[in-house]
Amino acid sequence: MLYAASPRVDWASLLRRSFEVDVLACPSCGGRLRVLGEVTDTAMVGLVLESLGMPTDAPRVARARDPTEWLGEHGVE
Ligand SMILES: [Zn+2]
């Protein structure tokens, strides 16, 4: 039987379990990455993203859709 050592599961383990992604694997050499710090200041986040050439604006929020639009003309097949 498997027992959890702690009620808390770290974020990297949750991402690995949910998406089968190892976010701590270095894409260049396969070594292990470690978190050096966190950036929470909005202005600083913008500067970091900009320096990485990433978008700094939040993605557009799509409006809610009628779920039956997904069913197509003949409904569920
Ligand atoms: Zn590396």
C-alpha cells in the first residue's frame, strides 16, 4: 500500500502527474533545474518576460460558448 509522506504535494510533482511534463528537466542537457526565486511584482514580471521575448499582455479572454455548439449538426455520434 502506498502512503503519502506529507499532505502537501509540490508543484513540479503535480505538473508531472497531470500533464506528464517534467518542468525541472533542463531542455539543453537533461540535468535538474532548481528554482532560484520567484517574481511577483507586476512591473518586474513584465520586464522579465520582455527580456525573454515573451508576450507581456495577458491573453484575450474568450466569451463563454454554448456547449451544444460542439456537438455539430447531428449531435453526438
Ligand atoms: Zn542544462
